[in-house]
Amino acid sequence: MCKKQMPVSLYRVCPLSFWRQTVRSIDCFVISLIMGTLFLIAPAPLVNAAEMRDIELTDGSVITGEVVSMSKGIYTVRSATLGTLRIEASKVRVIRWRDSGAPGDTEGRAKSLEDKMLADGDIMAAISALQNDPDFQKVLRDPEIMRAVQAGDIAALMKNPEFMKLLNNQTVQDINKRLAR
């Protein structure tokens, strides 16, 4: 029923099937990058901030804790054993999801976020528009960023100025606000 060629006004009649079809045609890197970006900036209702992470530092030590915030190049981490720590981003090698013993948690959260995005025609239109944004294109062509996205290396992404510029992109911020509703 829904065809890619239908007028914009009809997208609201059957948006889910249209956007599912459209999303299949969007490059996987684009979706991965957008979802990775949204996970980094998503408010608490979308991403459980109390999730434990393994933070590997450049000296080889590993801190287990909740990443509370990242501002001005400083991570605030709450550790059960060490209390609240402030760690410079330059001293962080990688941040990994902690294996909580519930293997589907992260996948479930990603699926939930994806479903919410797919069900909202305005979000999908914004994502489609983002693909044509010159800053976004620059990020997609950066092999360092793409490796970090594929590896889930949050620390590397947060250190990359081009990626940080993308986080502040108005369209990305608008998508995040819509998802928070």
C-alpha cells in the first residue's frame, strides 16, 4: 500500500511500513552512527544512566562504574568501590558496556529506540535529511569514527571533534528531543 513515491501528506496514513521500507534502503553505517549518537546524548528515559560500564584508562587500569556525565572533556563516573570520580577524556582508552548477565538488555534498548524512530515519520524524515548534511557526510567518510561506532568505543567518539560537532547538530538535537517525549 505505502509506496516510496507517495506524496508527503500521505506518509502519516501508513508511516510505519513506508519507513521500514525506507530504512532498509538507508546505509547501515548511517543508522549505526545515528543510533550511536542518540545513545550518547539520549536523556535518562531512553538510556538507563545507572548502567554499569567498564572504563579502561590509558594506563591499563579498568574502573567499573556508572558514567554520570561527560562535560568539557571530563567524565563523571560513580563507582561502588571508589565513589564519584572525575576522569579526563584524554586518559580514557575505551568505555565498554558491562556484561550484566542479561544478554538482551542492550539489544532490547537498541530495538526499542529503533522501533520508536521507525514509528515516527518526522524522525525518519529528519534522519533522511541528515544524510545530505555536509557535516554528517564528513563523519561518514571518516574511517576512525566508523571504526569507533562499530566497536561501540564511546571514548574515541567523544574525543573526536567532528563527532562532537555532529552531537551539537540541530537536527540530531531535534531527533533526541522527539525521542524523549
